[in-house]
Amino acid sequence: AQAAFIASRPKAGAQQHNPEALPVAAAVPTAARVAAKSGWEWFWTGVSPALETAGPANVAQAIMTLDTAEGLPEPRLQTLQNLATAYGRHILAATVGTDVSPALVLALISVESSGLASAESSKGAQGLMQLIPDTAARFGVADATDPAQNIKGGVAYLDWLLEKFDRDPILALAGYNAGEGAVVKHGGVPPFAETRAYVPKVLTAWRVARGLCQTRPELLSDGCVFTVQG
């Protein structure tokens, strides 16, 4: 099993597991209290998971919601700096010509694999961005443990998801975790506990990662040149 901050990714377009749907909350305590006691359910009281409201502006509300919480589990800036030093050149090369911010890729890598290029989940997802074999083949990745190939394939998939879901990073991240088919089937972010936790985890990591950009990005599609890179 991987570390708690890592979420292994199911097969693109289809579930690889049967996560339980989240219970409906009867009352919503303060964000900080819920963050400490019951995971990430509180996040979705302030952010719409619906496909019908998809759009790039949704990330602003998501970040505002995260800003109201205290004690969020987030990666250390030094950890992300180490990842940028190791993989920054691959990230920048892969994101050229896409709507995927390098800071978002750095955040996603920290959540998916903690920067371990040889990481492999129990579901068969491999590498820095945890590509399953079908997704790797779909985006031309021959060796998912090769950092450059893995990052290129992961970025291509994320960019494809952004295009499919009207440039909405919330839905794109949900699709990256649960598969685009699950997002379509459920009319938005699926009610899977893993996916409902995965989206705010990556966004929380992005809030830290953007501090490594020469110009701080405001959107998850904004460009970023890291202040450090290998």
C-alpha cells in the first residue's frame, strides 16, 4: 500500500474498484473542524461537483473553500522543491502547448507517487503520475517507469480531460482518478470517497506548488517556470 497522501488511479473510463458512496451529511460543521475529524467531505459543501456547472472558473471557488480550512494535510514546500529539481525539465517540456500548468503536474506527482518513479499501485498504475497500462498505451507511453515518458503521458491525459470537461480542473482531476466514464455516468464528480478526497488533495498540493513558480499562477492552466529545476 502506498502512503496515505497517494491515491492510485483507476482505469480511464471505467472503475477498477467499487468504492462506497459518501453518506449525505445532515449538518455541516466549520471547515476546520470537519477537516480535522471527518476527511474531505466538507470541501464539497462549498464546491459544486456537478457536470452541468462545469467551467474553468470553478477552481476559484474551490481554492476559496480550501482557504477557509485550517490544518490541511499538505506537502512540504521543500518536498515539492526536490521534485521540481528532479523532474522540472520533463514537466516543462510536457506542458508546452497544453492547458496544464506545470505547478499542477508537480502537485499531482506529489499526491500520486511522492516522486517515486518506480511506484506501482495494487491496481497496476505505474510511475510518477500513476498511469495504468491502458492509459499509458492510449497516450504513447512505452515505459511508464521512465520519468519523461510518464510525465508526457500523464500531462496528455490531463489535457484531454480538461478539453472534455469544459476546462474544469475539478472534473478533470476527478476523471484522472476515477476515469472519465465515471464522471459522465454520475453527472459530475463521482460519489466515491477516494475521488472526493483526491480532488482537494491535489488542489491543496497545488496551492503549495505554485509558490515555486517565478510568477505565481492563479489558474490551474496558467504557465509556470520553476525557480529551481534540474
